[in-house]
Amino acid sequence: MTQTVTGTTVRTTCPYCGVGCGVLANATADGTVAITGDPAHPANRGRLCSKGTALGETLDLDGRLLHPEIAGKRVSWDEATRAVADTFSRTIAEHGPDAVAFYVSGQILTEDYAIANKLMKGFIGTANIDTNSRLCMASSVAGHTRAFGTDTVPGCYEDLEEADLVVLVGSNTAWCHPVLFQRLMAARDARANLAIVVIDPRRTATATFADLHLPLAPGSDVALFNGLLAHLHDAGALDQDYIAAHTEGFEAALEQAHETGLEGACALTGLDAPALRRFYDLFARTERVVTVYSQGVNQSTSGSDKVNAILNCHLATGRIGRPGMGPFSVTGQPNAMGGREVGGLANQLACHMELENPAHRAIVQSVWRAPVIADKPGLKAVDMFRAVADGRIRAIWIMGTNPVDSLPEADLVRRALEACPFVVVSDVMHDTDTTQVADVLLPAAGWGEKDGTVTNSARQISRQRAFLAPAGEARPDWRIIRDVAHAMGFEEAFDYAGPADIFREHARLSTEKNDGTRDFDIGACADITNDAYATLEPFQWPRPAGRSDGAPTRFFAQGGFYTPRRRARFIATPPKQSASTPNDAFPLVLNTGRIRDHWHTMTRTAKSPRLSRHIAEPFIEIHPKDAEYFDIRPASLVRVANRYGAAVVRALVSNAARPGAVFVPFHWAGQWAANARINALVTGHTDPVSGQPETKSAAVSIRPFEAAWHGFAIVSDKPAKIEADYWALAKTEVGWRVELAGTDTPQDWQARARGLLGLPGEGNDHCNTDIVSFSDARAGRHRFAAFAGGRVVAALFIDREPVAVSRNWAIEHIQTGGNRLALLAGRPGADMPDPGAIVCSCFSIGVNQICDLITSGRATNVAEVGAVLKAGTNCGSCRSEIRSLIDDARLPQAM
């Protein structure tokens, strides 16, 4: 077992987004872990976002899966391993290899990915292995491959700092890739001529910093970039020499672009001609342009075409592969790129080789020493779970992901897994919506407990290193997979003593019969020693044999594409309508995505109280005009629904939304809210090329959730059960906060309060809790505070309308043992001012503190707020909100 490394600083890599920040972790003797950014890491240079800064708060054992289980009962590893191996082997023997599948994750390490892919494609003999990265960047893979011949990100992070124009498309970088955004902001502070354009239906935190924001209609990116290509041609901004020497298919793409033109772009995007011309002219006259795109582009039924429409503009101008120039796909997960490199998608082979290329299959089969090799694509994520539903797949192993929440049509996914004969889940947490439908649970080592590599969006390979002992009987994923492979009879080919062995094999495969014919080559690591692997510094691939320098590398400035003719391919991209269009029954477009301080389904970030202080419950962002039309009041509860499912979320009425469109984050799983699994409403429509589902455009209806009462509670212990029609749960420094609502009207609020607070009933022998209460039955207002041993252990506020009590003040009031009457009144006294809703999670600075500073005249800009309060000086992702507060304060003065 790995020992906890106490008192030693360990260099590792953050487990969140695709920026791939370096982290310094120091496990102390008292069991805590100090986390800081690694100033030597090329991705972040010492910066960390709010999530990365709070990593030390997420490492407790609460909720961990600690032992293997079969049918809910603890078993030994030998028993669990044998059950998985025997059932998979028997299923293959009876129904063929296509009757089994692996669904893996960008949360696992490259070495884990590599042998899972090897086991499935080279020994089981089917390509039925796919990953949740299919939901994230498959359209980028498809677009790159169509244009470049391989899945290559041409540039590097430094390009954002060297560009004169950065175009951010479908990317709320300030919240989703905050450290990368701060590098961009620092570059603009240093060079006033660096312009930023944001293309996004919403006015996001990122858009507030843009020189130009284009709030296009959802899904209309192809039309916008077709119009740009036509404009570049008409403006004489094309690089004809580059087109002639290094590309093919230009005329067809240009013809399609002109067919769209400015007029078509305006009609389809909903943008006016002056705004589009401003962007088109800026792009045409600026040589150093980087176009950064993310999920708003990828997660679409036309995602691959959106990618290629962007690539077309860079290829046509020759703005690719040179400093400050090129298209740049930023990935959502920490190791989505590593999964692409090892062939973790169902239509890939390892090391950027082609599954349907016999020569490539021969190379892989030889290095793997595999008895067979899959020769046709397997089922992609959405189709994989449909095959589970209809019985074609009879055994599935899910590794490090939560598809019951994260996949489209999530309720159908849950029903499919409930009916599947054999479901294995290897995970860190015991209770997720997916582990609840598993037959076998395998405890996986978490971040800080395992060793391996990850690759970030800029092709930088970095080490994750262990600094904690594995929790309970948890094992790293590579070992779990290896042991199952052994039990299936494949001992010799899976004879790995550790992740370094797997990495060496991966590196050897990348260079085998390569000679520059494939982009991915890390042959310099093919013979890496265990000691060298242990101390491996971050590096950007390619690193072929003989190369060891760490200088940034770029592709395609001088051509050299990986197509048969070594030329880039322009792709004609006709605009297409979304598969999910609004109608009379479902008149609004639903967009889903991330928020600033939480990650995926919150199994990690929900452990940190400060990460929930900014946004603690699921919400729907809706434009004021739509709110008025549908009778939605600010902070009220909203039922959002379509024929696939329904959810209840809090209303955030905001001009940041686009009329006719709503936004709901996807983080709230069944452990954190009563009914907020928003991907249950997302359709299973996919891009025909990439197989990536459209999670940015589902047709929905909204209406007020008719609650008879609303509540807010603070409890010291996590409730085992919450008796309310609506609830949302979040961890605090003193226990848990709960938002509540119900459709009934209790006759006995005192008894109901005990139930909501999880307290024994009066007269119970174990009831040593006193409740102080205040009620105004006519107003429907009730207040309860529970005391045990003179200490407040719970508080409950009930009202007919959403409860107007400062959450953070109430939590701090209980934490400091404040006045009982003030708590019941729900109002702070002069001795304890209310900080207000948290804006800066890094330093727990509230909106009232910032506004007081602004109105007093002591701060007139974001930098001055930071100098006094520190807000915005760490990860910087709250700077847009601080800026908005300053702008709001200036508006009355101007009037």
C-alpha cells in the first residue's frame, strides 16, 4: 500500500478541467493537505482557480467507496475480480464480444485508459469502449481528422498571449477554464492592442470582458463562419500561396460560404449586419488570430461542421501553426486528450492510428501481443446505452463516470442499466446515481492516491503523483483492469508492475513504424526508466526519439498534414437546423453547461463548503421578457420540462440570457437536489460524423412551481431523508444548508420542523434537543432554532414566498454562536454585518462587502477592490461579477 507522504511537497496535476494546471500538494501531520499552484508548470505558472485551490478540502473519506461489493454486500478483491472476469467471459462466449462494453472517463489516467482500450479492442475483440469525452470533444476530433488527417491541436497556450485577436466561440473561459482566461487577461493588460471577441448566445462572465460580444442564435455558428470565409475572400485577405501549396477542396467550401454570405449569416444568427461586419473586418485585417472553441461548438448535431467552418477560415488565411495564430480546441476534462491519444473512443485505434486501416491494426496488434484486434468501430456513448436498453449489450463496466446523470435522456439511461444483466462500476464514491444501479462496485483510488500521466488541451503531458495512501481497499484503475485481464486468462500481455510499464508500452507503440507519418510520437519515452518516470517533467508532444527540449511546438505552418496527399482538406459546411427546435408545446431552447465553482456531478466539489457559497442550488437563467411572459418571478421555483423529463430549479432572471433561450447547469445529481438532473431533458440526437450529442439545444417548456411554502434550513448533520417536494442540499462550515419547498400545508409546523431538521419527535427518549420558535400563521411565516447543550444545531425558516434571509449570514451566525433572537428574526445586528452572497470563493468575500467598498468611494475599479479585499486576485474568475457591481454603482450616478 502507498504510504501518505507527510511533510513533503509533491508535484502533481489538477484533476479538473483541460487546462492541466500543476499543483503542489503537502500532506501535513494533522491529516490536512495544503494546496498551492506550481509556479514551474507551463500550463498555469503558479495560478489555480477556486476549484483547484479548494482541492485539499475534498480529500476526506466521507462517502468514499472503501471495499468491493457484490449486490450490496462487502466481498474480497479476489471474489469481485473473479465475478467480473467470469461474467464477462461467459457473456462473450454465449453472445459474442459485441455483447460487452466499457464506458470510461476523462477522469482516469492515460495508463488506465491505455490498458482498458487494449483489453477491449485487442483481447476481447470488439471496439465497444467509449468515454464520457464523447460528450465533450468528439466533434473536435472529427473536425480535426477531416481537415488535418489526424486529431491534432496545432498550437499551444502561448499563442493566446502572442495573438492580436482572440476569438472565443462557445467557451465561457472565465468560468470553465479560468486559469487560461487569466493568462489571456494578463496578456491584454500587457498589450493594449490585443482584442477579444466572444461568440456566445449568453452574456457570460467571459463576454463581460470582450471588446465585442456576438450573442448569436443557438446553433448558428456554421452560418457565422461561412459568412466570415466569404468576407475574407471578398476582402482579399486569403493566403492564396498557402491554399495552393498545402490544401485541397477550397472551391467547394468557398462556394458554400458565398451561398450563406453576410445576408444568410445575419438571418440565421439573428445578429445585425454592422455587428457581423465589425467582427469580419477585425478578423480580416488582423494576422495574429487565435480562435478558441469549446463545448458550445462541440455539443451539437452539427458540431463537426462548426469545427470545420472555423478551421476553413484559418486554413484559407494560412493563420495556423505560427506564433499567435491558429484554431484551438480547449477540452473540458483533465485527461480527455490522453484518452484520445490511446484510442479510448469507439472509432479510434491507439496512438492516433486508424481502426479501419489494416496496416495500423497490424502495428497495434503486434506491440500489444494481442490474439485479435477489433476491425470496425464500436458503439459510441449514446448508442452504447441504447444497446444496453435493447439487450444487445448484456454486460457493461463503467469507470470513473456517472452516466445516469451526465448522458442525454438520463432517465432512459437509468432504466437501461437497471434492466442490464450485469453492471460493474469502479468509482471513488459509494453513492452516486450510477452506483445505485450496479451489480458490482469496485473501489478506485482517487486523486492524490494514484500515479500516472494526463494530457492537457495544449498537448502537454504531465504527471499525477500520489501523496496519500489509498482509502480503505481502493486500488488504482490500471491495477483493477490488469487483475481482471489476468483472471480472463491474459496474464502475459498484461504483466505490468506499475504505470511506468504501461507508459513505456504506450510510448513504444507511438513510435513503431512511424517515421514522421503520424503526429503522435513520444518515442523519446519508450525506454524511460522507473526513476525518470517518477521525476518526469511536463512536456508537449511530439517528442520523438532523440528529442528532449521543452520548447513549444506547433503544427502545419509549412503544411505537412497527415492526409494521404499531405494536404489539408477544406470541408464545405452547409448550415443545418438543430434536431430539437422549439414548438408550441416546448417554446424555449434549453442550454446546459458548467458553473464557476462546481465540477461535473459534484462528487468532489460538493465536499468543499466554500465552493457552494457562490451558487448553492440549481437554477434556470431566463431573460426578463421570457420571465414576464411565463409569469416567472425572480428567485421563485420553476418547473422546466419536455417529453423526456422534468426538473425543478430556482429562477435567475437576467439580461445575460438570450430571449427565447434558457440555461441550466448540469451539476446537480440526485444526491444534491430532489429533481434537478437536467440531462434527463436533453435529447439523444447526435452529430452524424462525431456521434457527440446535442446538449446545448433542447426544446422545453417552463412554468411556475406552485409551492404552498418555501423554506431554508441549516443542520449540523447531513439529513438522511428530506420530506419536501423540492430540496437542494449543500455543505457549509457548520454542517449543511437546505433549500426547501412543499405543495402541502402542514397542520403542525412544530412536528414538521422536527422532520425537516432530522430531529426526534417530542417525547422521544433520545430527544435532548430544545426548539425555540416564532410563528405568524396568518403571514405563513415560521422560524425554528434547535439547541443542544446550549449550542445551535439547526435552524429553519419558513415563508409563503422564497425565504428572504441571508444564507451566508445565518451560517456564520450559527458558527460564531450569535444571538438567538437575531437568528429567529433572520436579520443581522450592527455587531455582525451581513457579507451578502459570496462573489469571491477563494477569499469568501460577499457582495455587500464589495458594494460597501464601491459606494464609499474607496474602490473605483476591479484592481482597487482586489487591493483592499483580495477579491479577484487569486483565480480571477469573479472579476466579471465585481466589474458588474462597479458598473451598476456608476449607472445611478450617470442618470
